[in-house]
Amino acid sequence: DSGVTQTPKHLITATGQRVTLRCSPRSGDLSVYWYQQSLDQGLQFLIQYYNGEERAKGNILERFSAQQFPDLHSELNLSSLELGDSALYFCASSARGFRSGGHTGELFFGEGSRLTVL
Amino acid sequence: EDKVVQSPLSLVVHEGDTVTLNCSYEVTNFRSLLWYKQEKKAPTFLFMLTSSGIEKKSGRLSSILDKKELFSILNITATQTGDSAVYLCAVDRFYGQNFVFGPGTRLSVLP
């Protein structure tokens, strides 16, 4: 158990709908990352937050948005869903800070939320 | 553009074989290199390498980093079917997007 909790584990929805994926990082971790993994594809970086602020953005679609709340949990919102959005969405957290003086640590991954868009 | 490249992308071996997985990188603000193993679910951490030439070892797995040539290798000796997985290499950076992942090497170990 990595200590990172993601809900829901599975989600089936229809095209055009909107879903919210939730992530609770490991206790004390300030950094949260979201990744998308389509079938047999690598991990595609979506977005990174540090202590409530967005720190880096990857190839995240405009239909997708995310935020990190004061209690450090994070949500990824996916709207106007398309078939191609079907994927495994991972949240990960890290103790490392944004700046070089931060703790050097690895990423801890949640079990993922498997989204199926029909 | 920052990138992490892994080779081979796919590998099939038989139990007992030794395999070497490669990871090369071109990133700015390098901080460390990490290896992860992904089976059906979430990637699990294997090694973190920050210094050149120092081998990290865990059972049958070992890894080493060459910061001059910008690559790392992951060795697995006496492979077992349980080693079948995707092995991901990632580079952590000081600034910007912290962790840049490679595409992974899919290892299949046949009995």
C-alpha cells in the first residue's frame, strides 16, 4: 500500500459526460501529480500541484482541469468526455518540494481510476 | 525538448536468463533517475540513483547510473515469470515538471 488513495477505482460513463476523480496523497506529501495511461501506452503527464498551487502542466486537454485543496487532496475533472479519454488515470504524490532544497523522494502511485467512456 | 528513451521497448526471455534494460535521457536540471516496475496496476518503486557509478542492488535486480553518458541500466539476473512487467525509467528534475517518464520496456519471462 503506497498510502495514496484514489477514488473511484472504476468508472463507466457515456460520451459527453463529466466525471471527477479524487486523490488523497500520502500523509505529509505536498506534491500531487496526475498521469494518464491509455491501453498499452506509457504514462502521460497531465498536471502537477505543490501545496495547492499548479506547478507544471503537461499535455492536458482543455476539457480537463484539476485542483489541489487546502487539505492537499486533489481532484481531476474530465468533461465532454470522448471515447479516446478511456484510460487509467493515476495520481501520485511525493515528499519532494518544488525547489531544489526540497526533500529528494520518489513518486508514490495510487492504484488508479479506470475510466471507460462508452 | 526533455526526453527519456528506453530500449528495448519489448523483450521476451526464458526463465533463468539475464536481461539488461536501458534508459537514456536528455533533460535539463537533472536531479535523480528512478526505476519503477508496473504489473497490472500502479507502478512500484525499485531504485533511485543520484550518483554515477554506484550500483544499487536489491536481490536479483541491480541498477547503475552514468551521468556523463546520460544513461542507466537495470539488470535482472536469473529471471522468473514474476518479473514479467513493464519497467519504467523516470528522471526527476529540480525545476519544471519534476518527473519525466520513458515509454517503458515490456518484459515477458516465459517458463
